[in-house]
Amino acid sequence: MQPGRIIILNGTSSAGKSTLAKALRTAIGEPFCYYASDQLADAGFRADRRLAPPDERARFFDGFHRSIAAFAGAGNDLLVEHIVEETVWWSQLQTILEPFDVFWVGVHAPLAEIERRERERGNRSIGEAAYHLKTHDYCSYDIEVDTALPQEGVLSAIIEAWRNRSTAIR
């Protein structure tokens, strides 16, 4: 069995990762599974905050990162949406995912646009998006995109870079 390939969309909250991931999954024309830590959290996977140990969040993300490798190791192609919040997470992902064909997409939007989206969503703490901009300080990418630009151009750029990557296994 051939290991799965991984496309990781990384960027701050409200940068447009979810919208981009769903559109990319359709446009890429390959059988990618969509995977995000929010799917687990929204389904109630995380421990009850009142009972959780102090390191629950760290354990959750350690497990999430390892699960990416587990799914890819089972042969699943993954489209992963993530906010790599800490330098140590970046290092951990580099180590865990080293055996795989991983393609990193830096997802950006102008701060004013991110803050507008954050306010309109209504389910985020104001300022959270600006705080997460630090992710781009220590991550490196195969391509970076601006989701404030027309979506079809952003999708075309990602798909072209994906198909022309030097590490393509398939």
C-alpha cells in the first residue's frame, strides 16, 4: 500500500482555510479526505474543561498531529486545515510527517479582512486571528495564497503548484 499524500492549509483563524479547503477538495479532482482539529473539537471529542488536566490541550494537539500520520500511513490522501500555533508544533509536524509527501500552503488575508471575518462569524474572540498571525513566522510553505483574491485564481495557483511539485510520488 502506498502512503497517502498530505496538503496542509496553515494560517490564522478567519483567514479562509475552511472555505478554501472545501473548494480545493472539489477542484483538485483527486480523492482527498478533509481533516481538521475543529472537526474533533466540534464533535465533542475533547475532555470536559471542568475535568481536564492542565495539559489537555497539548495532549489533544499531540494526538491530532500523530493522527495525520496515522491516516496517511493507512493510504489516505489528506487535505488538512490547521493553525500551527507554536514553533514546537511545526518541529513536531516536520518529524512526524517526514516519511510522507507533504505540501504546505500558507493561507493569508489582509489583517483588516481577517478582522472583518472574525467579527462577522461571531463565534471567535476578537483579536484571536491577529494573535495567530505568528504562525507564518516559523512555518515555511510550498505556496502562499491570499484568500482576499478571487477564489478560482487561488485554487488554480494551489493546484498548479501541487501538480508541479518536485516531491510528487504519484
